Amino acid sequence: MDKKTLKEILAAHADQLLSGKAGNKDYLESIAGSDEELAHLLAVAERIQSTLKPVTPTNREALKQELLTTAQLHQIEGYRPPNPWRDLFYLLTAISFVISLAVVLVAMRQRAQRIE
């Protein structure tokens, strides 16, 4: 089965899942036919849909309030988003320090051995 047809079938199945009409096995068998990959994908889509919790108005308000509270805390605390370049700089600086310290210790040890 070509990818375009597979995408169309999966999109139609997702629409059926959202409307609540895709739950019976006859529907899956009629769509999937003999294509094993498609049958597995449709089964996975149904398992995922069964684990999702629908958003109700009470959930929506709680989620909205939680997001607003978190945003306000970040604003008050001066939240800075993660900066991978800054973190890389700190990592390279720490590695350079450790290597420099090791070189100094090796040089001191060799000097002490020459003096003896």
C-alpha cells in the first residue's frame, strides 16, 4: 500500500475515532483488509485514543489556571529559558579547568622527580 493511501486511511480512522464510530472490530477488518501494517497502526491508534482523557469544562479551567499560575511564577522569579549554548560554554570551561589542573599537577610531579 502506498504512503498516500495509508495517510488517508489513518486520517479517516482518526476522524472516526473522534466521532466514536471506530470502536467495532468489523470496521477495522473492513478497512485493514489484508494489510498487516495498517491493521497494527489502527490498533495502536485505538489504544492511544482509549488512554486519552477528554477535556471537560472543569478540566479546562483547572488547566488554564495552572498554566497562568506557572507563567506568573516564572515572570516573578525572572525565569530564563534553558540556553544550550550557555550550558555548552559552562561544560567546556569545566573540562578546560580539569585538563589544566591535570597538566599543572603532572608538571609539578616531573619537576619534583628531577630535583630528587
